[in-house]
Amino acid sequence: MNRALILGSSLLLILLCLAVIGPGLAPYAVDYEEKVYLDRSGQEDRYIIAPEPPSARHPFGSDPWGYDILTILLYGARYTIFLCLGASALRILVALACVWFWFPRAPLKMTHATRSISALPVFLFVYFIFFGINYNPPLSAQMMALLQGGIIALIGVPHAFSHFAELTAATRENEFVEAAVISGATHTRILFKHILPQIWERIVIVFCQESIAILNLIGQLGIFNIFIGGTRTTPYPLMFHSRSHEWAGLVGTYRGKILSTEWWTLGFPLAGFSVLLFSLYIFTRGLERYFSQRYRRVG
């Protein structure tokens, strides 16, 4: 039994469902604030000032501004999960399109250049690009997330292209592909009928690996107050808030609470982000094990 694949796919399915229906399960509106609450349940009335610890009213507690942690987690799930998977899918599609465009024009020659480009620190490029457009942007959080996702996807294309170009060149040497070339098949038919069916499993694995890399990148950006969907700043004192409530942004917003008694403000967003990262990692390991076992059975 492939426990890694079962566990990873189950967790990912649950997270995807939360991303889709999460706002409908939220106990409050996403913009609902409750900085002060009058508690009349005891013998004497008392005022509870945000942040409120986990309770029946706020299962995950509330933050210093009175926002319900569970609500903003459910609203922000779609930004974190869909941007991670969507940017990875776009990166893979663009890389495969580039391989198709240059095939059969010696794609390995392009690989040397793209491998050199992919060796550069992606985080620095993304950070300085986002730094000028991320703070209090005029675009909506949805449009900012789409723009940022597109940039993240395109910056990683050279790495994916070099990998697929090498796979394509290696598969091109097989006898059945040579036979198709000799018979006069077009390069489009060769790619889609002979090469892609041989490397599709590797494409799936690379998609999962790129999703993990993008999620790590989003987490690093969040630590430096670069949030997906844009960063809203408030003066006096200067504070940084995630407009989309994506999980890495919440971790970056509340990271100062790591040693405070308000553990829930950082604990639950960090737990959600960690579970998503763990799910992708264990799902990828499970797929690799599944494909290797299938090859052994065939052999």
C-alpha cells in the first residue's frame, strides 16, 4: 500500500475543498471586526479586548485588530492553494510550448543557456519586481494575485524548459521515434504521439516539485512583507497586512507574535501553511514511488 500517496492525495483533496467552499463555511464576514466584546455570560459583565483566545465564539481566536482567524484562513486558502498550483501549471505549459517551438532544432543547445539562467537566485528577482508594485496597489487583490502568479510562473520557465528539453532529447534517441522521423512524421506529431506519452509521468512529478518550490517562494516573500494580493500598510506604527489573507501573508503579518502569549495568531496560519507544504511533499513522494513500482512490475 502506497501510504504516502493516499495520505498526500487525501490532504490535498481536503485543502482543495476548503479553498473552494471555505468562504461559505466561515463563521463571520471577511471584513468583520470585533475589537471589544461585552461578555454577559458570567455573574458580572466584562469586556474582552482583542486579540481573543480560542473560544466557542472564535474557534481559532481573533487577531489584535479583531478579525476572526478561522474566517480569514478560510477566505485566504484559495489564494495560497490556487496560486501555487496555477502558477506551476502555467510554468509547465510555457516550458513545454518552448520545447515544441524549438524541437527539433537542437533543444540541448538552449538547455545550457537556460540552466545558467535558472541557477540565478529567483527570490531576489521576484522580491525586487514585487517591491515596487506590492504596497497599497491600485489593483484589486484578485488582479494583483493574477499578476504576481504570472510573474512567478514565467521566472521559473528556464528551469522547467531545461529539464523537459533534456527529457525530449533523450526520448528522441529511441528507435520508435527514429522510425517516425524516417517515415516523414511532422515534429508536432512526433512530440504529441511519441515523446509526450513517454515523459508524461515526469511532467506530473515536475509539476508537483514546482508547486512546492513556488509555495516556498511565497513563504519567503511573506517573511519580507511581500504578500500575494498586495500588502496594505498602516502608519503609526507601521504595520503590514495581507489584503487577500493568503496564508504566507498571515504568517508574515503575525510573525512578531512567535514568543508572545497570543500564540494562536501565528500558530494557526503557520499550521495551515505547513500542512499544505507537507501535503504536496508527501504526495510527490507517493507519486514517485507509485511510478517506480509500476516500472518494476513492467520490467
